[in-house]
Amino acid sequence: MSHRIRILIVLAIAMALLAPDTVAQKPPASAPPPSTSPSRPATPSNPSSQPSQPREDLVMFLRGRVATHDGAPVPNDMLVERVCNNRVRQQVYASPHGDFSMQLGSRADSFPEASADPTSPYGAARKDSLMGISRRELTNCELRASASGFHSSVISLLDIDTFGGSIDVGVIVVQRATKIEGTTLSAIPYKAPKDARRAYEKGVQAEKNGKLADARKYFETAVEIYPSSANAWFQLGTVLQRENQKDAARKAYTQAMTIDTKFLPPYLSLASMAYQTGNWTEVLTLTDHILDLDPLNHAAVTNYILDLDPFTCAGAYFYNAMANYQLNKFDDAEKSGLKAEHLDLQTHFPQLHLLLAEIFARKNNYALAIAQIQTYLALAPHGKDADQAREQLAELEKLNGSVSTREKPDQR
């Protein structure tokens, strides 16, 4: 046997001896892969990181709604902010109906998430997560709304006790900052129990849709559950007045006034009802209360003012001027009438100009009286007082003409 053949035989014997050990090191062909959830792909573990947060403890969406204190539409630029440890972490715009949805932990967020904060104890563990924030992290956060001219309530996420990846945080209430606090918005139907709030909101919506019977039932339910809601009593009075149930409406308005004397809409509604019946003393009492709380009543207003609040004091000044005139308080009538004119840019009270014409005519200021009647006829050419106003205008023009003739110097 040659030397080469002997070497081949030795190699073959050695390979035969090593084969069992090699086969034993291979995994069985039927061994199952590492167990993973079918809906969540496994991620490589990082031995240097902290233990990852359980997926079921991650919150992926915060949902809720922004509502104005008085049921008015939500501004188009209303932002909802998530603030953690006094720093704004995320912002989303509310829809025109006030709804919002905030996706948490997304890399597309416009603000860095709390989980990305190097001071966060959970940031390193979830640095590569696509969605979700630990429920524990959110305990340091709160939600608020932001828009020019509005104050917002705050929802603390520490108080959220529901579970799941999507949490409904409820209602963020905003109120206008342009008025004295409490004058146009009462101390909150949203402090009421949830059932009373829901009934109130449904009543507001039903009234907007013209379903007065449904609105009345919802508001009656709201005040039954939570009798301390001045807003609900006022809204109930409004519906009852529209249904021509005047006595019941007065009782509802009076109840709202009793609960909150700084809440002005029921005072204005009662002043309007007293104006229609010619109860001038009551009109004066009610409107004086409103004007005492109106900052314009304590300022020198010489220009025209556009107040975008649904509640304005233009009506209060008009009713006050009319009551003062009827009670022979002409200087006070003129003062209130001029402020009403500066506020009533939407011309809800064209007859205000007839009142001012009467006041100026009494002072023999015929030119201003003529201008006021001309304004009235331009605003209400077919109004019920239009014919009488035209007759008065002709008389004033004659008087003004005679005054002008007497004032001309002798040119002979």
C-alpha cells in the first residue's frame, strides 16, 4: 500500500469519528422559532437598557373634546397642548366641532415626546418605539387648550383611571377672556355631575337645531340633576320664552340670577321682557346691574367698538337709555344711548336712533336729530315706525332751516 493511500484511509477514519459530535450541535429541523406575538414583531433586546415597558401599559392615543363655556362654536385655531413637567410636549388642532385626537410616541410629532426627554426614567428603554407612552410617564402631564382671547381649564392625566391604548380624557372647557370673569359665563355647567353635563350639552345642540321641545326636556333634566347650574336655568328660560311660556321663563331666569348674581344673560333677558311690557322701573334696575359690571361703563368710549362675544351690552345700554328717557332722566338716557350706538354695529336696535333723535330734538340740536332719523330710515325703511319717522324728519328739516336762516348774517 502506497504512502498516499495510507493517508487517505487515516483521514476517512478521523472524519467518521468526528461526525456524531457535529450532528449533535445542529438544532433539530422541527424545533419551533422563538415565541413572539403574531401582531407585534420581536425587537432585539439591548442588554444595556432597562427592562422595556409592557405593551399593555402604553397609551397610544388621547382623545377628547374642547367646548366653550357658553356653547358657542370653538375657534378654528384652537390648539390642544400636552404639557409635561411644565414643558409643552405636543400640540394638535381641535376640529371645528371641538374634537381632537393626540397620537403619542410618534416620531412624526411636532414636539419631542416626554419619553425622549433625557431626564425621563423610561426614555432610554423606549427610544426606538414607534408609538405609545408609558402610563406612568403621563402622570406628570396635563392637557389644556390654547387660543387667542380664551382661558382654558386643565385636565390632569394623573387623574385618568381608565385603561387601554386609547383614553378618552373628556371635555376641556374654554371661556372668553375679554369680559369680567363670570359676567357672560357662569360658574360652570361642567362642575356638574356627568349626567347633568351631558343633558345640558344635548339641550344646547337641540336648541341650535330648532328642536325646542327636546331642548326643554334636556335642560329640565340638567337642572333636576344639578339645580345649581345657572347656565342650565338660563338656557331653560330661553327655550321657555321662545315657546311663549313667559311666566315659566321668568322663573327660570330669576333662578339663574339667584344662583349667580354676576352671570348677566338672565338679567338682560328679563330686561327685554320688562321693556316689552313697559315696566321702566324694572328695566332700569336690571340694566343698572349689568352696566355696573361692564368695563365700558367706566371708560371714556368715543369710538365704535365691535364686540365678538355673543353676549354684548349693547342691548343693556339701549334698554337703559329707553328706561331713563321714559322716567325723564334725559342726560342719563343720552349717555347710555350713545354707548349703545358705539356698541351696536350689527344694528340689532335700529329704534335706538329714533330715541337719540328725540333726545337731540329736545336740546334743539336739529342737525343731529335729523342725522339719527336718516340713519333709522336707512336701516329700517319698512319698519313699523318708518312713516312716522318721515313725518318727524320733515318737521325737523323745517325747524333746522328756520334756525339756519336766522343765523345767516344780514347781507343787505
